[in-house]
Amino acid sequence: MAKAMTTGNPLFVLARQALEELRAELATHHVQLEPGLAIQPGEGLLCYYHRGERQIYLSAPDPAQPRGRFELLLFQHLMQFSSASAVLELLEQIIPWLVAHEVGHHLRRQMGLWGEDARREEQIADELATAFVKSRLSDVQRQTLVTSLAAGLAGLAQGLAYEQTLRSAPSLIRHVYEHMRQFHAQLESDEPHTIAAFVHTHLLCASGNPCA
């Protein structure tokens, strides 16, 4: 069930802008996203793709709302950041990556290319997300983001270790940690990532499609 989220939430607005920018960029490579794909207010933590509804759901803290401020404080505690504003700055950088990641999942399903190897599909989605975000960062911005992600990962790792001692169900901390870990690793990598390469390798030349 979707939770109430004002459309004025800056992180929600940012996510929708990221989707439209990626839609336009994919179109330059002759890939058309389904017109109905949109960012919807969601429950849970951060971002996920609903394959049945073919929609991307985002649950992002709204600093203008009491619940949002509480969520930012929760993130601050988990990541051991010095302030909620530092968390917000990091989320502003992460959300376009998350949106592009979920678009990667959608595209693979839209084109009938989704494979049985879930780990591989995650890697493919990561490639699109990295290509989308990396091209928009200067070297200084990239290094600053890498440092911030590393600090957040260190804090989350402690919380994850604690939850593992409780033998809890799959955790929300793990969900955030894994996405941040992948983002951090690919930002540090010097391997070139481009949307053109993603389209060629994972859409046009994927199994079942003739290589263009």
C-alpha cells in the first residue's frame, strides 16, 4: 500500500526528474520506455520496481514533514553521520542511481529479456545506473560522493552485523547497504560505463535479440 507522500517532497521531485532525463537519453539511442512508467509514492525503504504493476515506487524522507525528519534521523543514526543534512545530501546523489537501476529492471522485462539469474540482472541494472550517474559527475564530485558512501557503508555495516546476531528476517538495512555498496564499487571503478554500451550489450545484443 502506498503511503502518503507529498509531491513537493524534494527527493520525490528529483526522482521524477531523473526518470524523465533517463527516458530522454534512452530515446536518443532508439529505446523507448513505456509511457506509463512513473515514480509512485511507496512504502518500505527507498526504491523498488513492482514487476506486476510495472511501476517504480519510492519511499523518500520529506524534511518538511515530521515523519520525514524522523526517517532522516534514523538514517543519520544508522550511517553514523554528523547531521541529517549530510544524509539528505547523500540521498540526493543516490536517488538518481536508484531510479536508473529500477529502469534497468523495467527495460529488461519490457523487452522480454529478463533472465533466471537474479544476481546477473542486478549487475545489468547497476550498469545502467552507473552510466547514467557517472556522466553527470565531475572528478571532484565523484570523489566526494565515494568518500560519503564509504562513511555511510561503515555505519550500516555495524547495524547489519548487529541484526545478523539476532538472526532477523531479511533486513531493510541490508537492502540499503547492498545498493550503496554496488554504487560505491562502480564509482571507484575506472571501467567505462555508457548508456550506449548498455543498450548495445544488454538490449540489442542480448540473448534472444539479433545483434544490431
